[in-house]
Amino acid sequence: MADILSQDEIDALLSTVGDDGDKTESVESADFLPKKISVYDFRRPDRVSKEQLRSIRNLHDKFARNFSSNLSSFLRTITDISLVSVDQMTYGEFLMSLPDPTSFNIISMIPLQGNAVLEINPSLIFPIVDKLLGGAGLPLFQVRELTQLEMTIIDGIISLILKDLEEVWKQVVPNVRFKKELSENSPHVIQIVAQNEVVVLIVFEVKFGEATGMMNLCLPALVLEPILGKISSQDWLIGAKKGRSGEYEIRILELLENISVKCSVELGHTHLTTKDILDLQIGDTVILNKKSVQLLNLFVGNRNKFHGNIGIMGIKKAIKIMEYVTEDRS
């Protein structure tokens, strides 16, 4: 008859097998355990890199400064516009963050394919309308849909925004043109991309007087895809700085060409005593230190720039430029 194991022997045998199994599993898990685990959401892939987001932030930070100056002139009051954030999210998440109703504007970025969205919160829209119609620009506490007249008034602000956006984006796409295609009161009426599509959301905060509101620019990754390589490159930024500097220089020179400058000719000088000056009569002759054949000084403003000969042209006295003076002479 075969030996029958007691309960104590069975427990001892099982405990031995269990210990060996645990050791084996721990060794295997230690060998195959990854050194670093990165969280990745397959529903929200990163379509735009951190470097590209940084370049987009720099681009729109410049827009905020330019638009702040232009909006101050337009509203005739001091405005402060700051760039709050530049983030990636889905288009559905962007829509969920918006108030309803609001100023929801579909924007095209010609020659890029597709549309972007420019949204201006009601907390900003109504004070702007009030200010443009002669009011104090106070916020409206009861939010409602914009009337057709109010939407027409806001078109002036939107045109100003698109002009400044166009100016900064020309550094990346030289022939880009921003154009408003459509305006709606509700953000859910028109869908420019699928709900799960990735977009870059650029958020601005606008302050003037007692009014404070948010302005959002939503750029779908699909629209930006053809130029993402240019956005990540720093070459456009360096070239833009050089180009802008040259443009300003040309513009300044053009403005200076039409400025009137006082020019005068010094015939000569002499010294008289106070008694001599008091004794001067009509018909008296004062002898100057210059001879008639000597070149005279022509002053531009208060600087001696030329030497020339005095003469007559028609019925007016004139001076003929003979020399260019590189430094002031007496």
C-alpha cells in the first residue's frame, strides 16, 4: 500500500512550492519591468510639439502688444491685453469651455486649407459696443444674443484683430491673409472640425476701464500641419527681425522726406558797442567780417552743412552750394 501523506506534510510541501514560485515570478518581473513608464492618451495625441507651441506663444505675445496699442487708439482709452495660455486640446473640449451665446467667428487663413475660430466673450463684447456708441464701456450683467447692429459694430474690432494677426503671421507665411467668413451667436451651430480633432487654443485677457473679458483663437492642427516645420524653425524669427527693422528704416526715411527744415545763410558778423547800436540810424552801414568773394555758411537747423556763393535768381536772393561741410565751422 502506498504511503499516505499527513496534513502537516501536505502543508509543508505546498509552502515550499509557493515560495519557489514567488521567487521565480519576482525575478521574471524584475527582468522585464520597464525602467520608465510614460502616460499617453491615444484619444488626444500631441500633434504640435512643445517647441512649436513655444514659437506660437512668442508669435501671439507680439500680437497682444500690437493689438493692445491699436485697440487703445480705436476705443480712445487705455487697454491692457495679455497672452494667458497656449494649449493643445480637442475641439470638443474647446467648445465646452465657451459661453453661449458669444461672438463666434469663423476665420480663414488663406492660402492654408480649413478654418480657425476667433471667439470674443460677451463680457468683452458689450462693453466695447457701449464704448463705441458713446457710453462709459460698462459691463453688461445680463448676457443675451448680439443684435445685427451690434455684430456690425463688432466687425470693426474683428477687422483690427485680423489685421494684427496677419501682420505677425506673415513672419511664418509671407502671403497669408486672414478673412472673416461667418459670425454666429452660438458656438455649436457650426463645426469646423470633428469633436476629437486636436486644436491649439490661444487665450487672451483684455482689460479696459471696468471691463475684463477673454478672447480665444482656436487653430486646428489640421490647418497648421503644412507649416508646422516653419513654426518650429527659428530662422523665420531671425529673418523677421531683420526684415522688420529694414521696413521701419525705410518708413522713417519716407516720413523724414516731407518734414520742413529751417535753412539760413550767415552773411557775416561783427562786434558793436551798446553805444554804437543805440546811435544807429536809417542809412548807416555796418561792416561785416566777410568779403563779397568769400563763401558763406548755409545752416540746416542749427548745423553748418554747406558753403556757397550768394546771388539772385529771378527777383529772389539765392545761394549756390559750392562745398559740403563735414563738421561745424564758424
